[in-house]
Amino acid sequence: MKRRFVVLALLVLAGPAWAENPAEHPAECRVAAHLAVSSFPLPQVARAFAAKKLDILVVGAGSSQLPGSSGAKNAYPARLQQALADNLRGIEVKVTTDVKSKRTAAEMVKALPADLTATKPALLVWQTGTTDAMLAVDPDQFSQALDRGINAAHSAGADVVLLNAQYSPRTESMIALGTYAEDMRWVALQQEVPLFDRFGIMRLWSDLGTFDLYSATKKLDIAEQVHDCIGRLLADFVIAAAKPEEQPMNGSR
Amino acid sequence: MAPVPTERDLRLDLFRGLALWLIFLDHIPSNAVSWITIRNYGFSDATEIFVFISGYTAAFVYGRAMRQHGFIVASARVLKRAWQIYVAHVFLLAIYLAEIAYVANSFDNPLYTEEMGVLDFLKNPDVTIFQALLLKFKPVNMDVLPLYILLLAWFPPMLWLLLRAPSIALVSSASLYVLMWFFEWNLPAYPSGTWVFNPFAWQLLFVFGAWCALGGSQNLARWIHSRTIIGLAIAYLAFAFAIAMTWYFPHLAVFVPKFVGDAIYPIDKTNLDVLRIMHFLALAIITVALVPRDWPALKSRIFWPAIVCGQHSLETFCLGVFLSFAGHFVFTEVSNRLLTHVIVSIAGITIMVGVAALISWYRQAERKGGGPRPPAARPGFAGGDA
């Protein structure tokens, strides 16, 4: 219970900073907003804003979807599209997904050329890392697959946002996500591509008690809220990276 | 053949004990206390210390056995030790399976459908358990013992060579290391990939430790104590420290010239990167310079907790792995606050020391033969564990 008060106190403090936000996010999402900050611009997305038409391709594995009949509607790609549409009035936003569970980065790269040709996106959101960690794929091969995927997207004229694994406290002693998360951060820096730190955001939620990620629940409510927040924060992340001049993040960069 | 010192070097026990503590701290997922461990301040970590000292003590103990009782008897003892470690590994695996099975049965959150796939192997235990017994399937953080088993299983012929032609033995070990880099040799793992600790690479440190134990360190003494070498070692440690800081403070990264970054990254732990070996050697040189063999403090009470852990390294290591599982369990089930991290870390090390002290007391009691029946275990490992 104490944790909730801490969160509440943080929200009161953080409140004024969000007063001007056009689409008010639920309080739970806002707690982690400061972690969803891009360090690199997204020029193709900026161009798409100007052309009033934004196509986004989400490529991912099982943690980019939710089970059940309304899973696709509530998973973060659909929530991203909704949040972008709410924020970007007058711009036609379309999010296409290629999401299949249990795929490694290398497997996704194979599907990438066809996906890119079919959708011609301005932005590729690439969620990966979990399956590679579970299968203990050679970290070198993982990094090389990331490089290949990013290069393929760039040469198809799309920006890339990397999205890392979920924070999953129960399985922490079984899946060595750390190495792969580090590799993604390193590749993102080298390629100058923004990294959406889903892992860090979810860990903060867990530490603050915003969402009980240890919960043994079988219900979908927490999962849906998490995906909703990820979609909303990702939308802010993309918009801020595409319009750096309107939301200066840091004087030095 | 240089004379081999007959008294056990307490520095080895001290630093192996400390390495075991660091490995325990590093093995608890997201443990805040692991900030103090050496992996955060340079290229190498506690694994190098552990493997080097294990090679040193193995040569010290079994080298004497091989001289006194011949190749066959000494080999049998080495293989018996490898077998004990294998049994310990399987025991830890059973505990791990229990933990996983518990999680699989009690946790079905739809948010983590993908992550729960890691438990799929419970559905076909016929394959997984066989792969685990073949040392191909190794759960997270359970890679050190399989490496140790393999290094020991392959040690008898190496020890034979080390006793006859130490230089040739060391050169052949280094050649194997170089060939491994050229041909990218490693052993396959299950379900994919290769061994996290490549035995073709890590054998070099083990053999180097053994070589030092069998007289090599006396030959090196002149070099180790030269001011130039010590100066170079300090400079290298400072360089590694500066690089390590850029991992935690990314804005410092701009001070690393691009050619330096291109030259050093990635620092490969699996294949025991040369930068890691050099970092370990630099640490060892500084340590030897600062801590003389006959330093009185080694027999004081301050260092006793670490020394006693180092003297019973297999038991302490296994206990450490178990305690890191238990520590993670406390984090997930009870509390994940900083204070809990500190308490769990201190409690874990205290338990390790307590159990090592208990084993130490029991072995002494057994050797005195005070029990009602004759001791089952002969003091076959004179000088402690290898």
C-alpha cells in the first residue's frame, strides 16, 4: 500500500509538466514517461508528418501481442496507432504488424525485405531480444542480425526504433536478458538509432508498484494496461524524435 | 625441475574465497550490491581468478600425487574429483528444475506468454535432462562447473606434460588458444549456440595457473617484481577502469577515440579475450607485489572468513549458486528494496562462511579419528580441495 502513496506523490509532482499534453495518458503510464526519451532523430517520420501520411511497420515476437480474441486490438501496436491518431490530427496513421511468437532477430530479418516492400513504412519498430536470450543465441550473431535488419530498413527508406525485451522478474533467473539488452543498446548507439527501453520502463513500474508484474493472475487486465501504456509512450517517443525542435530534450544533444 | 613449495600458499585460498563471494553477488539477478564487484571496474571478473587459482591448486595437489604415486593413481584422483563436481552440478540442476517447475505451475500471467516459453523444456524432459547430463543444456549462471569438469577431465595428460616439460605444456596450451581463435572452435550447447565459457579458451588460464604452481612462478619472480612491469600493470588497470566508466556514464564515451573503441570492442568473455587475460595478469602482478606470501595478516582473523571459503571451494561454490537462486526468490516473493539486497547479500556470504567453517571443523575432527567408526574419506586431497 505504501508504494501506491509514493506513486501518488510522484504523480502530484509530475502533474504540472503534463498539463499541456493534448492526450492525457493514464497516471500509470506517465510515471515512466521520463524513460521514453529518444536520443536520435527520425527524419523519415518527420517527412511523413509533412506529407500527412504515416505508415509504421511493427515487427516483433510474442511480447508484441496479447492472447484472446481482442488481443490484437489491445496489444501495443494497435494502442500505438490509436495514440498517434489522437495526437496527430490531420495525419493518416496506419500501423501494420508482422508479429509471430518465438522468433529470433535473425528469423525476423529474413521476413523483413518482404514486409518492407509490402508496406513501405516511414518507420520500422523492431521488437526483439527475448527469444534470442531464451535460446542463448550467440551474442555476436544477434548483434549482426540487428545490424542487417537496421541496414535493410534504412535502405528501404525507413527509420528504425529498436524495442527491447519486457522486464519479467519471475523469469530473471532463467533468461539471461542482460547480455542481449546490452547488445541492443550498443548496436543502437553505433547505428545512431533510437532505442525504446521497454525493459527499463517496466522495471520502473515494477519497482514503484505501478503494475504488479509478479502477479500470478491469469486475467488480462494488467497485461492490457501495460500494452496500452507502452503504446502511448511509444507514440510520444516517436513524435518527440520526429519533431526535435518542438520538444528540446537536452541542450547538449 | 624447480623445487615446489610444500606449504600451502594462503593467498590462493584468500583470493579464491573472495572470488567465490563475488561470483555469488554477481549471480543474483539485478542485485544492487553487485556494484561492488570487480567486473564493473575493468575487463576481467571473478571467473578468471577462480579458474587460475583452480589450475594452480590442482597442479599443487595432484602434481605431488603424480610424483609420489605415479600417473595412474594421480589421474584416478583427478577424475574422481571431476566426477564429484559433475555430481554437484547435477544436484544444482535438480534444485534449479524444482524452482522452474514451481514457477511454471504457479505463474500464468498472459503478459508473459512468450517468456514462459523458457519453461517449454519441462514438456519434454526426455530431451532436456539428457542434454543437461551431457553438459549441453546449462541453465543461466550454471556454466562454470561444466567448464571445471572438462578442464579436470583433460588435466591428467596435461599434468604429465607439465611435470616433464613445463614450457612445452604451456606453449601447447597457448597454441590451442590461438587455434581456437583462428578456427572458432567451441563446444555446442543446447538448444542452440555454444558453451558460454569456451573450454578451448579458458584452459589457457587453468594451465597457466598449473604452470605457475609447478615452479613457473619462481621463474617469473624476477619479471613480476620489476618496476617497469608493475608500472605497466598499473597503467593498464587505469586504462581498463577508464573504459569501464564509459559503460555507466555514456556521456564520457565521447572521450574514447573511435580507433580505440574499434580496437577493443567487443570484449569477448566466452572466448576469454586477450584484454581480459591481460587485465587479470595486471591484477595478479599488483596483488603479488602488495601481498607477500608470508604476510602475517594472512593468518589473522580478518581474512579467515574468505580463506576458509577458498579452502572448500567446491562446496562454497555450489552453495553460492543455490543461495543466488534463493536470493532471487526472496527478491520476487518478499521484497525487492535496496535494504533487502544488502541483507540478502550479507546473509548469503555469512552462510557461505558458516558452512565452510563447519566443513573445515568436520574434516579436522574426522582426520583426528575421534569418531566411533573409522573415517570413510581418507585425507586423499592433502592440502585441501583442488
